[in-house]
Amino acid sequence: MTATDYEQAFWLPYTANRAFWKSPRVIQSAQGHHYTTAAGDRLLDGFSGLWTSGLGHCHPRIVAAVQSQVAELDYSLGFQATNDKAIELAGQLAALAPGDLNRVFFTNSGSEAVDTALKIALAYHHARGEGHRSRLIGRERAYHGVNFGGLSVGGIGANRKAFSACLLPGAAHLRHTYERSQMAYCRGQPAWGAHLADDLERLVLLHDASNIAAVIVEPVAGSTGVLVPPVGYLQRLRELCDRYGILLIFDEVITAFGRVGAAFAAERFELLPDILTVAKGITNGVIPMGGVLVREGIYQALMQGPEEMVEFFHGYTYSGHPVAAAAGLATLAAYEEEGSFEQARAIESLFEEGLHSLQGEPNVIDIRNIGLMGGLELAPRDGAPVGARGFDAFRDCFESGVVIRNGGDTLQFSPFLNSTGDELERIFDCVRGALRRLR
Ligand code: PXG
């Protein structure tokens, strides 16, 4: 192995690896709203980690909880036994969640939460003698993680391309909700587009409701570039699912825990899904963890057969890991004590103003926002691969001391729930400068 091989052994996820190693971006420490790189540069984090860390980095309460937990109970058997912290965290999540989303299944990531949610939906119908309800419906442009279930209901072509023939055969997709001619530069929810939910009727006609298990959507589509649901769209989807006996799954991996100015997008949009996935903000990103919140009736339908029998043959070695659960408990306590969800709601209009002040800058073709989620879409550069201009903007900002993210040619913003006006201004000023410099 050469020295270069050794130094470049790490194959980075979702990264242009060859370009990366020409000028590596290596983060060494973080505090509050800033990162420090291995080269000693201080960066303002405008993306809250990766939509993960709304409270800021190295939050003292979470750090202390993790330190003390790892010394007290580092791991506990998670099958046919558990630990006190996981029980407490499940209870607190159920109490925080709307309606009777009372039962919590823990995972280690959003991808695992999504695949778990899909399996719960299938197992639920099976337990009720409706095993023919086996089709899973996602949506074009959706991101539901990288495992085979989530990939199958996901709708981003690049993620699916190499795996196409191995995706779940029963998956189908609703049309996406973006229509630029009707929505460009809309602030918050577009007024147009509730009827797009009727696309579910098309799939019901094609496959028959008796064969459909569940519909999964991100209440606000994140990774694809922040697509905000039209007013009434999610309600319409809920009504149709009820009409046809189809479960509605909200993938709230990004939207839960304050990102849309409420504990859950379900709360902000005032409707109740049957199953809800979380990850990221559940521990403020400190320890990997995900979870699936399930309505009481679904859980009860699965509690069948002899009491000594395992009811649901599914689980991860680290489901309900005590250190992750301790981080989760400290995170929920900090959200509560700091009023983080209200804080996010209070700065939403400031964020919206700043983001939309970029309208008219070079190559900007749309700006979208809700809560503290923002997307700024750039026209792809002529003759270059899609995403080249977006990536250049990301790189320019990083080198200028601000971290944002690009998904293709859309720049994404996810500031801290407790951002200051000055910080928001710094982020948008930096992006403005980058846009003016870019080809
Ligand atoms: N569902 C949703 C809605 C997500 O946003 C996942 C599932 C998967 O979670 P894990 O923990 O397995 O990564 C996600 C993840 C981006 C970006 O640039 C977003 C995610 C992942 C990578 C990039 O917006 N979200």
C-alpha cells in the first residue's frame, strides 16, 4: 500500500471522491454554530450538520449525557431485554407526537427507519388477513434513504440508476409536486397544486386499492431541493388513503424536531399520518439513531398469536442503544428548555426574507422555503454535468467560510433553530458573493 493509498483509503459517501482528494475538506472540531477545519479555518455552519444538529454542535447538555451514559451502560442486549433510557425516550417521543402515534421502534438511521416503516405497513396488512396489500407507493423526486426499500419508493433517478432491476417490484410512484410555472419564488406553501394528490387515484385504478399497502411521502421533500407541499395537498392525500384503506407514512427524517417550526411537520400541517419516521434531530446528530412512530391500532393489530412468540421479526443489534437514547433524552430536554421549535418559528420570516433577497442574482431560477428549510435553484451550466454549478457554489462558500449544501444545482439551507439575524445575514451574503463570482 502506498502512502497515498493509505491516506485515501476512506471512500466518502455521496461525494465526488476524486475531486475531493485533490483538495480535501476535513473538519476537526466544532462548537456551537461553527466548525474548525484541520487547516484551522473557522466555518459558519449554515446546514446544521446535515439537517441534523438544530441545537448547534457539541451542545453541553448532550455531551454530558453521552459522557455519563457511556461510562454507566455502554451497550445492553436489545432483544428480549432493553435498557432504561430507551424505554424513557420512547415514552417521551410518544408524548411529543400528535394523536395516537404511541409506539416507537428504534433504528440507527433514517434509511433503516424507512425500511422498518415499510415492513410494519406490510406486516400490518398481513396480520389482518390482507396480505395482498403489498404494493408500496412513493413519489417522484422523493428521498427515503439508501436501503432497498427506501430506494424503491424513492424517486431520484441518480440514486436508483445502478440498482434498477433489483428494486421492489411492487413499488409505484405518485407524480412529484413541483410545477415551476405555478410556484416560482413562492414563499411557504404554494397555493396551487392540492389536486396533484389525486394522482393516487390513477395508481388505485391501475393496481386496485386492495393491492396497495401504503403511501410514503416526505411532508416537505428535502434532498431533492426543498419542495413545499401545496396548500391542501397533504390533506387530500390523507383523505384518499382513508377512502382506500391505504396507510399513510410521513418520512420526517428532516422535518421533525423543529425544522418546520413545530415538533413534527404533521403538527404544522395539522394532520395525522399512520406511521412517522424520524432520525437526525432525534439526537441532534450526536449519536446515530432513527425511529418509527406507529399508531396504536397498527401496533395492536400486530400483537397477535401466543404471548411468548415474537410478533414482528425485525430489529437491529443497536435498536434502542443506551448511549443514543441518552443523547436523545438530553436533546428532547434541550428542545423543551430552550423553546427550540418556537424559536425556529420566530425566525422563519427573517430566514425567508434573507433567502428571497437572492432573487435576481445570476443564474437563480427559483427560491423555495418553509420553516428553516430553504432551496435556491440555479440553472444548470450549459455543456456541464447537472450539478456542476451547484457544486461550485458549495465549494466557493466553503472556502469563504460558510457551509451550505448543494443537491444537484439546488443550494440547500438548514440554519440552526437558534440562529441569530447576523448569522443568517452572513450566510446569505456569502452565497450572494459566490453567485456573483460563479460562471
Ligand atoms: N429520509 C429522508 C427524508 C431523508 O432526508 C433519509 C431518509 C435517510 O437517512 P439516513 O440517516 O439513512 O441518511 C434521509 C436522509 C441532503 C441529504 O443533501 C439528505 C439526507 C441524506 C443525504 C443528503 O439533503 N437525508
